[in-house]
Amino acid sequence: MSSLTRRDFLQATVLGGAALVSPLRAADSSAPLRIATFRADVTTPIGHPLCGGWITPMKEMADPLEAIGYVLLGAGRPIVVCALDWTGVLNEAHVRWRTALAAAVGTTPDRVALQCVHQHDAPFVCLRAHALTLEHQLGVMDPEFFATAVDRVASAARACLAGAKPLTHVARGEAVVEQVASNRRVLFDAAGKVVRMRGSSSVDAELIALPEGLVDPLLRTVAFYSGTEKIVACHYYATHPMSSYGKGRVGADFVGLARRRRQAAEPGCTHLYFTGAAGNIAAGKYNNGSPEAKIRLTDRIHAGMEASERGLTPRPLRRVQWRTSEILPPADPAFTVDALRATLADTTQTRALRTIAAMRLSWRERVESRVPLVVSALELDDVSLLHLPAESFLEYQLLAQRVTPSRWVATAAYGDGGPWYVPVRAAYAQGGYEVSVAFCSPEVDDHLSRAIRAVLT
């Protein structure tokens, strides 16, 4: 990752898991809190690769892809939180995007959280992997479109500052979502190994009949108010957000459709949706991939949003902190550079396997360059909004809720996607798809668990 250095990446925090806490902002501060919102279209052009280039490229738009975010002012340097309707943004691409947003609003990249929603009929971008695959006539993205999308979102963030409103109150709510999330890893052999998995959709009667398994059934909502006016509503729920994909019809899928339904019903409030730690969670028990199933899933997520908002009771916002912790989990040593380059060059291998090899190489280069991931949390009185990297397993979200029982935690995963899947240590011995495409060694559990504790306690 020759174009990405540690100095480029980090202007604050300390490598090794220690938390950095921004200066406390109390209610009597001379600089009042303000909030501004932005959105921008980030829909791909016709022909653009989707999901890293191993499914059908864009043929048509089912519905647009958006970047939606807010800027919080008055708590030290500005804080930016953005939800992006893309599959993933990895390594240097993620750093560049956060750097552009930081420059747009006058802050530093460590105070920007860019979280993908993780729809699959959407871009999956890694600049270094693209360069590696391009040498073999593959490619995973259009760098010019990427640059245009970054500029468009940064410009929207810059422009929104002029319309910032006083931020006076915060509220939280939660509701059970019925028949959406189910664990993918539910069928094991006598030795405890994963035998078959229930993916985003399933028509396998045996897998469908199995219990949901470990899930977090709650959809959580955090809302920001200016007096009595609700300005922003952030919704959090842990499941892979795909009903069906792979036919070249770009769209925000059922979670994006539910979000837009809430937006249409409440145009004066900006609604954001964040996918929680859903690396091992999908809708496969309740989704057969049909158009009818997509409608049902949309309805159920929308119902969860509405129910969680019914419990909102605004309270004066008195304290705001931004907390960060860096991690740099080691790459899996089983995949050597020579073996990965051989896979990338092997034209008998599938495009997906060759592209995965390039992305795995990109992660190895990043680790060698000592460019860390950043775990962050926005602390609002007794509420914490936690931002995790990549496809973190649900157990990390549940850990976050346990380590600080006095705090109410909502988790957004799918930040910097460099590591791909982030299983917990116990899952490595069980095998399964997620483990096979996890770029880090099992020690990633120690690194991420430590960072979660650092930013929440």
C-alpha cells in the first residue's frame, strides 16, 4: 500500500488499543451544540462492477444509492457520521473518503465515521486491490467514479454547515423486529464444524426449519432534536441487508426502502440506517429471494423503525464525547504473499477467488505499513453510538452491550472493510464461509474486544 502511509492516515490516537477521548463538552459550554445533515446520490453508472466485480455489473437502477450523514458541531472539532449504501469501502479508499469529509467540515479523519450499509448490488471498493487486479485485466471498481462520489459527498457535507441548527435534546428507543434476522451458522457436525450455512436467502427446508439462532432482535433508534423539532433519526439493526442480488439491478434493498418510507412520512427529519454487527446474521430463515419476500422484509424493518420511534422521549443533551481506539490485528499467516499472487494470476480460478486474493494482499500490505483501523464511539450522556470495522460478528455487538451496563449502546459495523469478516475467536475452529474469507488471524478477537471496552468504559 505504497500510497497510504501511517502519517496520511492518522492525525490523532495512539496505536495499540488505548482510547483517545475528545475534550468533554458540557451543557454550559460557551460553544453551543449544533447539528447539520447532508445527503448525496452515490449510484453507480451503467456497467460499473458490483460487489467487487464477481456478480453482474450494473444494468439498471432499481432505486438509488445514497450517502446520508450528519455533522455535530460544538463538541471540540466537528464530528461526522455517515451511512453509505455501498457493499464496502476498504483500506486506502476508506481513509481517503474520511479524509475528504474531514477537510470539508474542518476536522480530522479520526473524527469521521463512514459506515457502509452493505447492500450487495452496490460498489465494493479497494483502490490497491483494483490496481492489483487491473494488472490481470480484472478490476473491481472505477476509480474516477469513486473520486466523483467522494467529492460529491464531501461537497454536500461542506454545504450543510450553513444550515446547522441548535442541538438541544436526544432520545432513544427500541423495538423487536419480527422474522427478519437469523444466524447463518446453525448446522454443525458432531465435531462442532459448520456443515451448511443459511445465507441471505434460502429454499432449503431443513435450514429454514432450524431455529433463528443467536440474533439481536432489537432495532434501536437514536434521535437528535432542536427544541421540539426532530432533526435526525438514526436506526440500527443487525442483519445482512439483502433480499436478493446479482442481476445487475442496483438498489438499497429492503433496509433502504424502509428508510425511505420513514423519510417520506417525516420529510423534516433526516433518517439514517446503520447495519449492526451482522457478519454472521442474515434473513435466510425468512427470505426465499422472491419479490414478495422483499416486500415482507421491508414492511417488517419499517414496522420496527416506527415502533422504536414511538418510545422516543427527548431529554436535554448535557455531555458529548468522541472516543477512539486504534487496532491493527495481524493478517492470517496461512495465506502467503506468493500463494495469493499465484491465485490472482491463475486464470483457471473464478473471478471472485482472484479478487479476494487481491483484497487479502491489500490487507497484508496495510498491516506491514502499520496503518491501523479506528474504532470510535459518540457518547451522548448515557448513550453510546459505536462504530466497528468490516463484517464484525454479532458477538461483538452483544459484548458492547455487556461491558457497560449503565450505558445504552447502538452499534454500526461495516466501517473500514479492510479485514473483510471479523469472526470471534471461537468461530475459527468451527470453520464456515466467514472464517474462510477472514483476512485476520484469530487474535483479531483480542484486538477488537479490547478496543470496544476502551471506547465504552
